[in-house]
Amino acid sequence: MSHKAGFVNIIGNPNVGKSTLMNAFVGERLSIITSKAQTTRHRILGIVNGEDFQVVLSDTPGIIKPAYELQASMMDFVKSAFEDADVLLYLVELGEKELKDEAFFNKIRNAKIPVLLLINKIDKGNEELLGEALQLWSEKVPNAEVFAISALENFGVEEVFKRIVDLLPDSPPFYPKDQLTDKPERFFVNEIVREKILMHYKKEIPYSVEIDTEEFFEEDTIIRMRSVIMVERDSQKGIIIGHKGAALKRVGVEARKDLEKFFGKQVHLELYVKVNKNWRSNEKQLKRFGYNQK
């Protein structure tokens, strides 16, 4: 029996639902999801295995014009998504009319690989809006197959996935069949803590934060973790901790609940806050946190 395998890369503007779609395909919560733009910072792989196929999905940061070194590094992850894709998923939101970066848009229109253009969040509109969107995107990206989906409601997702498998090249699997992602466990601890910060803090705070899980000890019945929340300024440290530590405690309680679901085991989580001045513009620090891969 022949076997298919390939890399399927998901790109689009911020907040179009790339992470929701990735999680719907994989059936696990690998990518964090919030209503804030730039939630995804890294390129995250999710692996879906069938008897005769392996789909390696890649969730990338939303396409933006970089304002500082961290964002430039995030865009490098998006650029790399073009280089190794066997199938490209270009995700737009119902009502959206353009991609923020014209150079990326031209790459999509001139792609030599199959492109599936997915109009997401159709549950938020009506038939007239959807009809206009289908016509608009069919004309804008004539090389793409266009699908209407709702990743959140799981509508149209199975149809897209079947088409992806059809388009995969014949290949042995790239990863062991029981592997779900390419990221280590500590990465998901960092991401779940960061998600809670994105949810509960405003303005610049969530974008000035990076998480570093310094300890991860797994025992028979419990996993003990110690994570440091890095901020750029002393004033941000005070905001993260909150009055009498209440804000930090809320982050810890919510993160622990999600971590216990993710790992299927009791979790003991210690959180600390440290100032790491201007880490977002420091190449050495960005490399340490897994961004600058050049």
C-alpha cells in the first residue's frame, strides 16, 4: 500500500483563526488562541497520522509589517513556511479583502504548489456576504481552490482535510506515527502561561512578555514546574504581579488547570516574574527564546 506524507503550512493575517483551524485538524489544543493579534509567535507543527498518510501541519504567526526585532523574527517563520510546503493553506476571514503584505500576496498567487484558500468564520455572516467573498477571492487568487469554513464550529474542516490528503505527495512519514508535534513539553507550558497573560492584561503588557520554564520534573502522579515570566521594565513587573500578588495568582491557577488537561496529570506550577530589559530587540535574547534561527 502506498503512503502519502507532506508539509501543509497555514498562513494569513492576524486573528483569522489559524490556530483554531490547526487545533481542529489535529484534535488537540497545540496552538494557543486568544482574541488579541500576534498570539502565535513561533512556527508550531501538528502531526496527523492515518494508516496511509501523515499530514504535518504548520501554524505560523499572522502576517504583519514588523515594528521591532521580535516581529521581524516572527515574519522569518512565515517566510520559511513557503520554502518547505507541499500544500499551502491561505486563511482569510469573511469580510476581509486584502493581505497586509503585498509581497506575500504575490508569492501566494505565483505559488507552484497547490493553494487552498479558506474563507473562515462564515458562521459570523450570511449567504450574501459569503457569495461576495467567494467571487472576490476566486478572482484575486485564481490559482487557489476556495473553501468556506468555520474552524470554531468545525464546519467544512473535514472536507478541507480530505482534499489536503488527496494533494499530498507519495512519501514515507517524516515523524514517528505516535508523535503529535515537534515541540518539547516545556514549550507548551510556556505557551499556556502566555495565553493567560494575553487574556488578562491590556495594552503593551502581553507583547512585552516571554515565558521560560526553568524546571520540569515528571513524577508518577504529578509534574512539578517552575516558570519565569520575563518582562521588559520594572513597572510591567508590578502590573503582572498585581495587588498582593492577586493578578499573578489568577494566571497561575488558570494555567495549572489547562496544563493538567493537556498532560492528563496533576500539576504543581510555580510562577516568578523577572525583568529582562528590552529582550524583544536583543538578538541574543531572541535566539535564547527560539526566535532568531538564522
